[in-house]
Amino acid sequence: MTKFGLVADIGGTNARFALVEPGGSLAHSWRCGVNEFRSLAEATEAYLSRTCVDRPARAALAVAAPITGDQVTLTNHPWSFSIDALRKELGLEDLRVINDFVANALSIPHLDESCRKQIGAGSPVAGCPIGVIGPGSGLGVSGLIPTKDGVTTIEGEGGHVTMAPYDARESAVINHLRERYEHVSAERLLSGPGLVNIYEALCALSEAPGSSYAPAQIADPAIWGVDPCTEQAVALFCAMLGGAAGNLALTLGARGGVYIAGGIAPQMLTYLERSQFRTRFASKGRFHGYLDKIPTYVITHPTPALIGAGALLS
């Protein structure tokens, strides 16, 4: 019988699990809400009880948190665990825990044209760094760096850099959020909760009545005609995401391309294509020509982090 490995992508809203064959293909995928279980161990056991294969001996878990030691706490959810204790509790011989955007970066060499959508012009330069950024429950950032021995990833917390405004309107939005948050990071705007923050700020600045919308409602074109601040929020979100992606490209020298991961961008792909995303990506003064040649892609595959975690195992 084929010996499977266990892979998972644990975010602030959902947890995704799958089994991976030695060749890297995924099987028995399953998704649950993280609020449905008291702990990661409980959610993992619930998943394993649903499969009809031998219990895996090896696992790679991609989690939305910094990995700085044995103890891991999710950034946008209360789950916390010891890597070693979790390994023993699940009866694993080997457990690898990596940042979820490291897993997204590791997936990129395994994604074909059907798994991504290019936004704008540009062509990748072989052998150059690749940037990865993506809004979901939070904002993840990573990079894939080619070396003579293969590729290496960057594990950082770029979603928590201080958000810089592009113009006076963005300055006003950020100033408004500064009244609520001690530090206005990129994640405070470029995430699901961040889209709500932008909407509420625009309502306050225009003295328009606001509503208690979820992020998906703000991104719903059916609501835009009823509440113009929702469409304005989506437009500003896309523009600011483009600016942040351009900053990442400059920081990494990401002439291999910049990939947009996370759960939000694929859902607003049609709007993203006609938004200011690409214009703002390249609008960096004297480096406009440099950035204009760099391609940007939205990852459309539903579970790239599982692919990346599977690549780590296989």
C-alpha cells in the first residue's frame, strides 16, 4: 500500500488537509473552519479519522504564523501548539512546520499556466528571485530565491511592515485607522478585515452612513450600486495591493515575477484586471521601466500551500 504523508494549510479562518503520495500528488483533500475545533491536534485527528489509509508517519504543516521555535501561535487565531508535543500526540516520526507563505512560494515551480492568471504585461527572467504576497485573513509575504543547489525561500513577516500611503487620499485613510490601531501595518488594509477597515474609513471620511458588511459583501458588485463606498473600497484595496506588490518586487529584485496568493485575489480577479493594481505596481518614479517588465500573476489554484508542503515532503 502506498505510504502517504500528511500536509495541511492552517490559516486564520480555514484549515485545509490532504494526503500526499511520494510522487507529490494530493489525495483526500478536506477543509474545515478553525473555529470548529479547539486545537490543531483535534482538527487533524478529525481529518485523519475521515481517511481510509494507513496513518501517515510524516507531515508538513503550513501555518499562518512566524516559526521561531518549538512553540507556535497563529497570528490571527488563538490556536497555539508545541511542534514536538504535536508530533508525539499525532504519532508522527517526522513533523515539519513552516510558514504558510513559505509553502505558497514552494508551490510556484509546480504551478502550470492553468493555475495562474497574469495581470498586465511583463515576462519572467529565468534565475531571478520571485516574490509572493497575498491577502486573506491576514497578509502573507515570501520569496523564492534560485541558487546553484535549487531554490530557497524567504520566511518573513512582510505583511506587518508599516503601510505607506501613495497619495493624500490614502494618507487620510491611514490617518483614520491610526486612531484605532497603534501601528497601521499593511495587513490592516490588505486583508479581509483590512477591506472592511478601508470601507469604514471611506464612510467616515465622506460622512456617509456605513453598514456592517463582511469582506465578501464589500467585494460583491451587487452591493456597489446601493453603497458606493463599497466599490471605492475595493478600488482602493486593489490599488494599494499593487503598490505593495511593487514594493516587494523592488526589495527582492523579483524579476522572476510577483505572485498574488491568498483567498481574496482570485475572487475579485475580473475587477483586479481592470483596476489600478498594475498601474500602481509599476508607479515607482524612476523605476517604472524596471517594474513594467516584471510580470504579476494571481494564483488561481485553490490550495497552493498544500502543493508547497507536499513538495517539502517529497
